[in-house]
Amino acid sequence: MLDNFYPRPEQDAGHEWVAQWTELCNYFSLAQGQKPSERLKLFGELFERIQPWLEGSIKEVSRTNYYLVSTETIVTLLFVLLLKRNQLPPSNPVFKLWVESLALSKANKLIEEGACLQGSPGEASIALQQKFNRLNKRHRAMFYLYIVEKGSLPEVSRAIGLTNDDVRCQLPMLADKLSVPEDVTPYNWRKNVR
């Protein structure tokens, strides 16, 4: 039954997603309108319904801006922020903008605050995420596309507008700058940078 509330990319993105978002907004408003004792009982189901939307928006921000973020941590923190609202943004695109603005403006702060939550096993360390997110966008893109997404040198070169040789030369320098140990592979990263 809950499957009806989760975004499903294989469906028509237009009408189906609008209907799913409207249903989620209605449930959110209903849950937020309850007495505090009743609201508490609904938090679990509310989280299950909104989590895929939050996670999808965070992954989109990560891929678009080449940021390393602890998705689990940020989903939890954004859910808490949403609980302070009476209603969700009126549409999914507005919701995505809300997530993007928080993720981009506060990524490192959210990571630090969420450090106590431990994050998911296998994620990059908090220190590595912060160092990575401070790189300029071209360097983040290069590292993210090659190491995290495991793109080929030609694919990465085309995406960021550099030659294969430039990318090949810059990747080890970026790994050194970030102090990425070769024996640690967070997020199932490509092991060999050098």
C-alpha cells in the first residue's frame, strides 16, 4: 500500500509524480494537524513516505554539483526540519529547490552536525567530505566522475572540457590534496587513483 507514495522513475514523470506529491502533501498536513501525542505515532510512516523524495533530491544535488554528502545524515536532518513546518512546499520542484538550497548552503555544517549520527558504514569520513566539498567545481567534477561514478578518462575529459592527459595528471594531485588513502574505498570508489 505504501508503494503508491514513493516516487517511481519508471512511471510517467508528469501526472503520476504530481498525484503522488499531492497525496504526500495531504498526508503531511493531516499528520502535522494532529495533537502532539498522535503526531508522534505517525512519524514513522511519515518518514517512510517522504524519505525517497528527500533522498532523490539530495542525490540529484550531489550529482549536479559534485558534492560528497552523507545522504543518510542529511535525510534525517532535513526530515527534522520538515517537522517544524505546517505543510510541504506546493510542488516537487519547489521541494527540490528547498533541499538544494539547504544542501548547498549548509552541506559542511549539516555533515558536522550529523557526525554524531555516525552515518552509514562505508561512507567517506567527515573530514574527507569537507575537504572534497571545498574544492572548486571543476576539481570536484573530475574526482567525482572518475573516482565515485567510475567514469572512463575520455568520459570525464569530455564532461569537464580537459584532455585525457590533463585529467590523468590532475587526479593523483587531487587525491594527495584530499589525503585519500588507496586502501580505503568509501562508497565503493575506484581504488586506483594514481
